[in-house]
Amino acid sequence: MDAMTLKQKLQQLRAVDFAADQAEQPYDLALHMMKHIGNPDPVLRDELIYVTLATWIGQNVFSDEQLKTLLHLALDDDHLFYRIGEQGTDSVFTRTFSVLILPPILSLARQRSFLQREDMAWVQQQLTAYLRSEKDVRGYVEDKGWAHAPAHAADAVEDLAHSTYLESAELLELLRALSIKVMESSRAYIYEEDQRMAQAAVTILSRNLIGQTELAAWIESLQTERNGEAEEGKTLQEMSQMSLNIRMFMQSLYFAIRDKEAEPFPAVRSLLLKALDVRE
């Protein structure tokens, strides 16, 4: 099915509130949507494909096996890792909207238990690799809509971190991978990326499985990068953008946890205030 035909079908479904019973074969249509999930047309990609898939997943339209197939598609080399490493090209839309399929699937998996420990370990490995590899961190792209890799990936991290299958080592690895996007130097974040990444960090921390020594080292690594001298190959503008992104993330994280008294939040607050050079 070509993009124009798909768009027409999804527009018809939108007119009836995306009712799955109005589609002849919802799963077959979902597979067609996955083929076009990175289309540069923001209406097709965001308003139709993403909304339809997220709505149907949330409404239990698909079987367990169908959901697992959609998850594996989203995380494969033709989706999450499609032309990974490119910057400034339309390939980013395939990657960032594939990762955005994870939250509704992972949320449903907590209710229906169709993903086991080995499945979640694989998702964690794929998502961590993506966070470390994605280079295109544009937010809103004129005429093409949202790319928003850091925010979309953070949403996936946030949902994944709820899984009781993930233990301290996996959570720490996710936190460190998330930090790579926090310490971005190529662009100053202006589309609330800091808040989305902070919320992902809050969920990781709320599991209270990461030791205080590791948490202190994590915050120290952020602060060291923020205060670091100019690195070889980086301009003053890039260093300034990185410093700003780190500071905004730490401030957003602080305000997100300022009223939380459960461990480890009091200790993390103190560490953040010290890093930000603010007295309690």
C-alpha cells in the first residue's frame, strides 16, 4: 500500500474516532503503517499513523503475538536503527516514531504480561544502543513536524523503567545512556526535552535499586561535563549548548523530585543542589 492510499484509509478511520471495527484487517493495516512510520508528511506520520497505532494498542485490538511482532519491527534495523548516525535527513523520523511505539506496548505489557524477562532485557539493550547512537537531536522540523529524538526516547525509557524485570545494573545502564542525550552539544534543547528526560530519570530513581555511590558518580559526571574546559573539536558555542542542556536537565530533575521524601530522592536532591551550587 502506498503512502497516499494509507493516508486516505487512516483519514476515514479518524472520522470515526479510529474505531478498529471499521477496518477490515486492523493488524494488516498496522503492518502497512509500520512501513510508512517515518514518512516526512507530519499528518500521515504523527496525526494518523502514530495516533492510530497508539489508540489500537491501548484498546487491546492486537493479540499478544501481534504486539510482540510490532515491537520487534519497531526495534529492528529498518526502524529504530534505520540509517542510524545520519544528521539532518528524513531518516530521523523513522527512528524517532519507531521508538515512540514502545510506550503503549510496554504499558500494555504490564497489564497482560506477554513480555517476559528475556524480552525486556532485549528491549533494554536495543533502547540503550539507540540512545548511544542517535546523532540527530532536532526538535521541531519546519514543514515536517516533530523529530524529537531525546524526548521520544526518554518516553520509552520512562515506560521501560517501570518493569520489575529490570534490576539495578540495567537501570543504571539506562540512566547513563540517557545522560548521553542530556550532554548533547550540537543543539540547545528548546522543546522541553529536559523535562521529558528528567521524568524518565525520576522513574528510574523511584525504583530505588541504584546505590548512592553510583548516583553520586552519575551526577558528578554530569557536572564535570558541564564545567569542563573546551574539548578538542568542540566550539565555544557547542560547549555552551552542552552546559545549558545539562543545567536545564538538573534543574528539571530537582523540581520534579523536590517534594518526594522516599529514598533515594532526598539524597539526590542534595547532590543536585551541590552540583548547581545552591544552598538548601
